[in-house]
Amino acid sequence: MISIDTIKQNFFPEKINAIRHSEYEFLFRDTIEFILEQHQKLSTEITDNTITDLLFPLAYHPDFILSPESINHSQYSDYLNQFTPPHKPSRPETKIINHPEEETDLVRILFQRFTTSSYETIIERQKMFTLEQKENIQSQYFILNQSFPELDFLSYTFEAALDFNSLQKLKKHSFQAFITLPIIPTHGYYTPETIINSGLLSTYVMTMKKTLDAFYKISGELSTHACYLLPIAFNHKVIFTININQLLKINSPLIDELWPLVKKATPTIYHNIQKLKQNYETQ
């Protein structure tokens, strides 16, 4: 991850040159010094660098680079904002914002895949199926097949908030679409249970508040570059679309929040997939 020596030797990565040539240079240096002091305090009790490094500013993460908004982006944002009431963004809960209808979408795909019926005929026929018939059609599909490429056609769109390290791990997986929104401090920050149980929660929170104070002072004139000062623990809002087969391959703590949403949206698909997972794990 990021070493303290690297930070001490390079207070100003090239990507934040604008701060170096501004009146906020001293504030930035002072905040970094404070962060390093708090990091040292946490490190006396917590040896896991992946946790203590959450304090470090995004400026020192090699993969974090902010791109200033284009004029067109800004203009379109202003245009849309006239249709919505102003509000202060808060930490987004993980939620599902679009999902397939298993009684119609999945059944339709199965008939398209396994019969010679035309699309129009299938749609008309579906209207006459009872709920029990639709559930049986789905159940037989999962019983009689060993792979399920047809599920690639059923997309789920989620919204979530993740710290930058978790975001980077998630992005390594396959998605049909993935968007990271500009970082906003009001989305909150991640606090690991290890921090809460260490007795150093107040130190962790104080560090976040200190960097937030500096962020708001800098953001007036350097709104884009101010984000570089936010610690890695701060959340990024993401929106992504994924199918079940892709979802099964995700290795991220976020998956524990996604499956209950899938269960609520498409319970038949969820329960059949869980049975298959259990059978596979016991083999």
C-alpha cells in the first residue's frame, strides 16, 4: 500500500501541483503531518496496514486521479438540477434500482432459447400462464441444466457506496456497465470493526474531521484538487449493472449486501441459485 516514508519524501505528488502553487500549501502540509501522527498512534495497536492506511489522503494512492469536469458536463448538470430540489447528499445505502421480472423476463428467455416459438407467440402465451406454471418452468430449468448462460440476459442494477480500496477490488470484476460518481465527503467514510474495537475510534474520527475541515477550506477555489486530501476511507458512490453469472464470481464484502436484494427482487432465481451453490460446495 502506501508507506509513510513515501509520503514524507513527497508531500506533493505531481497530480496536485495546483495546491503547491496556491495559498493552501501550508494547510495541506499541516494536515498531512497531523495524519501521520494519528497513523502512528493507530499503528501501535493495529498492525494491519490495510486498516491504518485508510487514514492516508487519496493524493498518495497511485490509482486515484481526478479528472476535472468538462464544460459540457457542468452545463448539463446545471440543466438537470433545475428540475430537482436542492439537497445535501448523504451516504447512499446499497440498493437495487433495476431488476428483471423473473415471471416474465426469465420465462420468455427460456422459451426463446429452448423452443422454436416466435417472440410474439411467446408473449401471448405467457399471458395465459398461471403463477404456478411459471414457477415450475423456472424450477425445471435449474434442475435439468448444469450451466445457465440464459441468465446473462437478466440484468440487475445496483447503487452502493465504497471506500476507495474496496472500489478498486470491485472494479476488477466483470460488469455490463460501471460508473463511479465524483467523490463527495457527505457520502461518509468506512470505519472497520477493528478500529471500533481497538479503543482508538476517537483518534480515527478526529483524523477524518481534521481532513474534512481542510477540505472545505481548500474547496472554495480548488474544488477538484481538494478531494485529493480526503482519506482513502471516504466513500465513493457507484452504479453498476451486472447479471447473475457475473455476480456469482464477485469476491467482495459487498456481495453480502447484494444477495438479499436479489432475493427480494427475484426470489425464485435466488433460491435456485443458492441450492446450486450449496450442492457445489458439498461436492
